[in-house]
Amino acid sequence: MQNPLNLVFCGTPRFAVPTLEKLVEGGFRVSLVVTQPDRPKGRGMDLAISPVKESALRLGLPVMQPEKIKNNDEFKEQLAALKPDAVIVVGYGRIIPQWMLDVPPMGNINLHASLLPKYRGAAPIQWAIAKGERVTGVTTMRIDAGLDTGDILLQREMAVMEEDTAETISPRLAAVGAELIVETLNGLSVGKIQAQAQDNARATLAPILKKEDGRIDFSNTASEIHNRMRGFQPWPGAFTRFREKNLNVWAARVVEHKIAQAELTASGDQLFAGCGQNTALELLEVQPEGKRRMAVKDFIHGYRLQNGEKLGD
């Protein structure tokens, strides 16, 4: 690449790694990688590095991990001294301050895992599946002062398969997004991309997930519950109450079966749960509080289930 663009890359999760690697592979000059500080993790609470830091070290790239960026003079001076053409942001996990938006002439370019203006926010992949979308995608945009409100540069659609979960579709979106970032930078450098303002009237939100989002509401239809189960993997998952204790539901499928809402009916080694509007789920794998994950047949026989028992509070 002649006169390669000089970039600063800001990212933290595994979703951001393909973009960083694709930029290096594509001959761009990545002068600095900015990622979240190492955090305690696991039972031993040992410090763990982010996937992006791991990738950057493997690629021999300089890494910086500021605790804060808004009022960080040292970071501000270092970024200004690098004189980047653009700052690339993929799941960094910090709000980008105005001073940082003003540094690069090409702007701060974000890869967002939805077809903006839909699913603005921290969990676009999870909420798109939870809402039953059949098509999702990725967007490159110029960051502004709002929450994912900047001008759209390029977008790519992707089909959501019936069996997809947030975990299975995320790597595919990351791979497509990495290519889209490269295409965006190449297009901007030769003036071939016209930024488009978002239609705020069509915007939807994808807020950060809370534990309570995983609580199953059996007044919803079986399809609605199943979509949320797929979207909220691996966390917060899907859970309810059974015999006054928590019960995680790890796998289920929508079936034609008429059962009273929130009631259980066992038939041989099969277990059905009634949902809203005369719909039902067949539960396939569950985990009672304090127990291991188990196939439903083991749950049925181990707990001697009685037809008509209730789920929920």
C-alpha cells in the first residue's frame, strides 16, 4: 500500500480482533492499540488481558490501556503526537470524548454490529436475535457526540439463521465487519464514500444486558421466549423458578402443544411448558439451582415431576 493510512485502533472484545488483524494484513499502519485495562477474572481473580491486547502483542503492536480517556492529558498528548489519519473503534467500551473526535482528519470510525439506526447501544447482536430479526448486519459510521448516532458510511446485511444464537452469529459478523472497515477506509481515502445521516425516527435501542433480562415471562409466546433464549447466550441466559428455586433453561424448541400458561406437562422423556397465546416450548436441557446441566429426561425422573406443576414466581 502506497502511503498507508496511519491508524489508532481502540477495541477490547474478541469481536474486535478480526478487524485489527485485517488492518495489519491490509498494510495499514497501526501506530497504537488502545484497549481496556487488565481485569481480574475467574475464581482466582487473576488479571486477564483483553482479546485485543492479546492480538496486538502477537502482532508486535504498541498497546496503551488508560483507565480513563476523557480527562487524560498524557493520553491526549500521545494521540496528538501520533497524528493518526483515523481512529478505528470496535467495541472499545468507553465513550469517545470530543477532543478525541477532533484529532484525526478522517474522524473516528466505528464498526457497529447492527444495521443502524436499529439497535443503537451496547448489545446490538443480542437484542437483534432476542427481537426475532431474520436479517441483521454491520455498519461503519463516523462517531459523533451521540450514542451510535453518527453518519453511516457503509453497511452489510447478514441473514439470521433459525438456530443462530448471539454466540454463533457474532464471529460471522466480526469477519464481515473487518472487511467492511477496510473497504470503508479505502473508499474514504479516494473520496468514493458519501456519508449518510441516520433516520432518527427509525432508531431502536439495544441497552446493556441485565441479569433480569434473562427471566422468562411465560405470558410471552413460545417464539418470543425462544428468541430471547437464543439472543441472551451465554449471559444472562434464560431462567425461571421451580419449586421455589432457580431453574436455568439452556435449550428448548417451539412446539405445537396446548398447555396452560407456565404449567409443565411431561410425556415420557419429553417436557413441555405452556406459554402465552396457547403456545408451548419443549424443554431440552435445564439446570436446577445448585446442580449440573442435565438433559430433560434426567430432570423428569430425578425430580419426579407431576403434570400441572408451575414455573415462575
